[in-house]
Amino acid sequence: MLDTYDRSDDRARAWIARSVRLIEADARRSADTHLLKLDLPEQWGIDVYFKDESTHPTGSLKHRLARSLFLYALVNGWLREGAPVIEASSGSTAVSEAHFARLIGVPFIAVIPRGTSAEKVRLIEAAGGRCHEVGRADALSEEAARLAHELGGHFLDQFTYAERATDWRGNNNIAESVHEQLRLERHPMPAWIVVGAGTGGTSATFGRHLRYREHDTRLCVVDVEGSAFYDGWRERDGSIQGPGGSCVEGIGRPGVEASFIGDVIERMIRVPDAASIAGARLLADRFGRPVGGSTGTNLVGVAMLVNEMRASGKQGSIVTLLCDSGDRYLDTLYDDEWVSSRGIDLESWRRELEIALPKRRDQIVGV
């Protein structure tokens, strides 16, 4: 005799289908993000582009990740109508996830480290989320998992699922978008893609897509001081721990997270906080609006690669990301007193970056 058991739940299936439609409709209302060109001396033959992820509805690169994580959790049957969604986040991911939680009508709780910028807390709450502070950054995931169990909700766990929630083969992922946008440029196949370590999801998407499409482009990942990713990648040791303590939010972690796929990365660069902040401020001057610290970290990596290309006589293009707006950091990275109180000297890094990435002569007043 056959044994069978049926767990069908028509109401749950209908709610999941409705939630997926709402998220897909939200995506269709949004155009793709712009590719901004950083003008360099024409004779160098090197073009640098920033994909401006700050123009997403929730203002950062994390909008893509949050959408992917929600869809992944929905189709896996992990989200339930009325049950809370919890995330461990330093800010931007939580802002974006709060948006999608409100879209499908579920409560959202962001477990954040004490000291997260007041602007990010405001944005999370404005998007309908609630913040739950913990004292130690390395305790975020543990506390998020505890809350999910206690409240009968689901822990999205960006640091585990970021690399698998996004379809690296296509479906309008960020890598596919970049290559389509470059199609008519003078160097349509980039020499380098530069991204921050973050959760590992963006670097995994780019690295896998480059191999899948058989592109010659190489992937460089920048990491901040105090983060474990750089040493873990260099030593091929996922158990390495970093001391933590970077003031650049969103791209460094005290441990090597499960979503970080080191084997798709050709190059890593560790960037001091002072260089990241100087880079953010320089780019803010070039684009006429503030950018976040992680974008400054990207710029430092780009500057190093530009120097190397020039030294070897190579021409080509480099693409990186403008991750979020600097408006979220006006009381920290753009506050001279805040920077000075931490003993951070920006001047030497600012000079080095201006030498590596000078304006075109026709952009300089009086030339």
C-alpha cells in the first residue's frame, strides 16, 4: 500500500504568487541605472565608468540584492503572510529590504550595529522597518537568527544567500546590464570590473557572468581595512578573522562570509579608510554631488589599475559602481570634525588620487 501525505496550502501559494507579482511589477516600473563616465585625459585611451546604483527607488546597489533575496525566499516557501522578516545589516541593505517588506505587506526588523548613521536609521524607519540595535558588529547574524526563531519569522541572511539569490546567467543582472550599456563605447569590453567585497553577492554575480559569457574582463575586488575578506582570499582560508573597525559602511566584514566566492576573483586590493573617504570626496567634486564611502573605496582601486595600465602602455575601459548617495553620510564622512576626531588625514590621499585621475585639460578653468 502506498503511503502519502499532502501539505498543499492554496492560501499560501496564492499569497506567494501575489507577492512575486508585486515585486516584479516594482522592477518593471524602474528603468536601468545610468553609466556615468569619469573624464580622463583623452590621450591616455583609458575610460572609467561608474554604474550609478544610487538611482534605484531605495537609493543604493542593495536594492538589487534585496529584490533578489525576497524573490529567492518567496519561491523557496520561506516567507509567510503576516510573519516578520529579519535581516542583519549595517544599513543600506535594510533600507531596501524594508521597502520590499512593505510592498508585500510583512513586518520588517533590521538588526543593526550600534553607531549606524542616524540617516540610515531614519531611512529604514521611513520605509516601514523597525531597528533592533546590538553592541557588536560580529553578533548581528546570531541575533537576527534568534529573533526570527523567537518571533516565528524568517532571517533573510544576506551574508549566506547573496551569491545564490541572483541569477548570474542573465535575467537583467547588473553584469549583463553593464556589458549592454558599453556596447557602443570605444572600449566595449572592459579590461577590469571593480567592486567592493560587501556580502560577496555582487562579485560572485560579475565573476560568474564573465566566465559564463567567455569575456576577457578581469574582476578586482576592493576591501577596507579591518575586514577579513582580503586576507581570507589571499591565504585561501575562509576561517580567517579580521579585527574590524572600518568607518566605511557596507563593504567590510570581521569574517569571510559564506556568500563570498573567492575563486571568481583575479585581484584584490585593501584600501585604508582615509583613502576611501578622500576618494568619495574627490568623486563628489567631479560629479557635483556626494557619494558614499564604498564608492570612494572603488575609486581608489580604479586609480591603482589606471596607473598600472598607463605604466604598461595599455588602453581600455574600467567599470565600477557608484553604490549609494553621500547624503547618508553628511554627518560622518563629509563632516570635517568627525574625520579629524578619528585622526584621519585626507590630504595626502587626495593629492595621490588627483595625480592618478586628473581632469581633462579642457575641463580645467582657464585652460
